[in-house]
Amino acid sequence: MQQAQQREMPERMSWARAMVFGVGFFFLAAILIAQLPSYVNFEMTSSLTGLEQGTLALAAVGLAGFIIVQVIVLLFDPKPLIPPGIFIGLGGVLFVVGLLIIAGAVLTVHQLDPTHFTNNQYFPQPDTSWNPVLGGKVLWLQPAAIDFVMIGFVVLTIGLAMVFYGALALRELRNPDRSDPGTTPAIRIMLGIGIVVLMAFSLFYTFVSDRGLAYVVYRQCPLDINPAKGCPGPITGLFIVDTVLNIVLSIAVFCTLGAFALRLHYLMRPVRKRTMNVLYLVGVNLAQVAVIFLLFWLVTYPLVAWIHSWSFIGLNDYLLVCGKLSVIPGSCTFSQQAGYIVDTLITSGTFVVLIGAIWAWKGHRNLVIIGGVTVTAVLALATLLTHLHPGEVLIAMLLCGGALILAVVWTSVARREFAVVGENNLGCLGQWLVLGTCLLIYLAAFGFFSIPGFGETEPNVPFIPGVALPEPPPPGQPPTIVHPDAMVMFLLLGALAAIQFYFLVRNRYKV
């Protein structure tokens, strides 16, 4: 008697859930293959100072991710090694230390000369000198090679993560339940707060420029420290406005980050034996990438001096561009050719990783899901930490919060039981809902990535805030031209995409 062979049925899911996975991979690919290589290329070919700041920030992000992963592994290993109370206490100390570093960097004034003042966000200062080597200020470090606000934010975030996961570990000691409750009310509340705050800021910033509002808040000292006008301290109109907006946006960023951390915790809890090693692998890779960037930050300046001495087939002129032969390597940057080489290496490496994720989806799904959502959150924080300059931090927080919202939603649908398999065939209406939603998401993302005015990005849709209150022009200059196009495009098309996605979910279409 011939025995019928039972064929394995493919896993079924709803179109809405499949779309969330597709959008997640789309944004991850856009950042890894386009944004990250463009940022490194721009910093390499613009100035050594920007390159040192950027590589140090990327190294700090990787090290922070590795430390947080180690905290999770130590706390939630089947046999935890360290009591949660120790992490809670240490995290509280680090949180306070991070706040003190940030406050000391932005609230203290440094006098460069009788007419120019600045704060102590960046080190070394232009007038600092300690054991200079190769024309550097401190050893071979150029001015502004270290960002203390970035370091303080990293220390603060690590402290918050220790307190957060320590509290979860203490709760698990009292409660033996290890099930996945899904997207709990706490996650929904934190995610809702983050979305509402970011949307409110987007509307506010479109109509009111922070620099324009600075003239209204403190007309005597709107923008810069100016002792001649009675403004010797760091408190200017722009400082007051940006501080308030930074605090509001920080609430949104940490709410979305908390929602992601809690959802990831619940996602891994029932299957820790299969996912903890995956998270540890992700953490180790983050540490390796961090070490590469840290070493590059440390040796950038002497490396440029060494490359300039190469005379073999003109490699020095091929890889470097120097403005003054009398100031080597201080006036040098990497050439476009060198930027293209590094750009190609980063793009090729990340492309191979993404293709490997597609290949591993069937057999190593935990690795793809945990790695994908974790790397998305790390890249969101990297966007913020690499753009903490006072003129960029507001938009950087907006981008960071938006990427973290994507990470939370992606993590929420990663559990198979979350998305019920649809009951309806796709049909004509369903096909339009799928195609139209994808198209609207793409166009909204086009506007979203055009919002920042960062040097490494080429915005295809212009954005200059201040429809109702722009920055006043200098005396004798024409008025500021406002372009809210990118923000309007993002908000309008994003809202339309959300409406279509709602009907796609409601109709329960199956793949």
C-alpha cells in the first residue's frame, strides 16, 4: 500500500503583517546601504574634525549596544549571575553622571578671545594645548574631536537601560509567568505618547522656526553669547527655546525606546533558550564594529600624516587632498576616490548582510527578527548621536523617534500569534490597498528623508521651517524663504498611508 506523503504547508500570514516586515526591511536597507555609507563618505571628504566626531559617535553607539546586551544576558540568563539590585543602583549612578556631563558641557562658558565665547560641548578647544603631536591640540587630536554631549547621552542611556531591565528582572523574580503578553497597555501608552509628541513637534516646527522664536523669547540675546550686548552667559533665546524643545523630544525618544525595549523583552521571554544566544551574537558584532570605528578615530590624524608620505605611484595625492602644504595633516582630508573606496566596502558589506537575512529567514528566523529590530534601534540612536550639534539635534531627535516607532511596530508583529491569518482573499480592492499603501509609504519616506538639512544628505524636497514665524534676516538682507514642502509631503502622505493600512488590517486579507 502506497503511503501518501504529507507535504508541509507554507506558513500563512496576513497582508498587513507581511507589509510591516517589508517596510521594516526597506527602511533598514535604505539606512544601511544609502544613509550610513553617505554619512561616512561625507565626513571623510569634508574635514578631519567631522570624521573624528562621527567615528567616535558610531563607536559609542556600538559599545553602548554591546553593554546593554550584556546587561540583558546577565539578568535574564536561565541562571542569572548578578542580582538585579546591583544593576539598578549602578544604572542610577550612570544616569546622574550622564546628566552632569551634559549640563557641564552646555552650561559652562569658554572664552576663545575677548569677543568670542562658546560652551564646552567639544574638546579640545581651539586654544587648548597639551603635548601637541603633528600639529594637534591634545596629542594629535584636532579641535572638537570629542563631543561631551554625545558621551553624556550615551552614559545616561546605558544607566536608564540598566534601571529598566533591572526592574523587569526584579518583577520576574516575584512572578513565575514567562509568557508573551503581546503589545501590552504600557507599550501602547509609551508608543502613543511618542507618536503624538513627534507629530505635534512636526506641525509646530513647520510653522515656527526655533531661531525665529528665539528673537521673541529673548530679543536682547537671541542667538549668540555677546558680552558687548550684556549676554556673557550661555542663556540666549535660542538656548531657551532649544532646551524646551529638546526636553519635549527627549520624552518622545525615551518613550519609544522604552516601548521597544519592553516589547523586545516580552518577545524573547518565552523562547530565551533559542534567542538569548542570538542577542549575544548581535551584541558581539556591535562591539566589533565599535572597536573598528574607535581605532579609526584614534589613528585618523597620524594615519593621514603617514599616507601623505607615500610617494609610490602617487597614492598620497590619490587618497588625500591637502589645502596647505605647510599644515600637514591639519589641512588635509580624504579625497573623493578614498571616500568611494570606503563607501563601496560599507555598501557591499551591508548588502551581503541583508541578502543573507533574506536567505536565513526560513531556517533562522529568530536571528533575522532579533538582529533586524535591534540593528534598527541602534541605527536610530546612531542618527541622533552623530548629529548632536545645536543646529541639527532637533531634526536628529525627530528622525530617531521615527525609526524607533518603526522598530516597535516591527517587534510587535514579530510574534506569530499576534497577526491573525486573514479570512478574505485579496481581490481587486485588496490589491489596491496593498499597492497603494506601499506607494504612499515610499513617498512619505521620500519626504521624511528630505527633512534633515544635514551635510551628508541631498534633500530632493526642500524644507526650511517657519511658515508663521521664520528667522528674521540680517539687516539689509531679503526675508527668509520658507519651504515646508518636505514636512507637508511626509505628514499628508503618511496620514493617507495610515488610513489605507487601517482598512487593510480591518479587511483581514490573507497572503
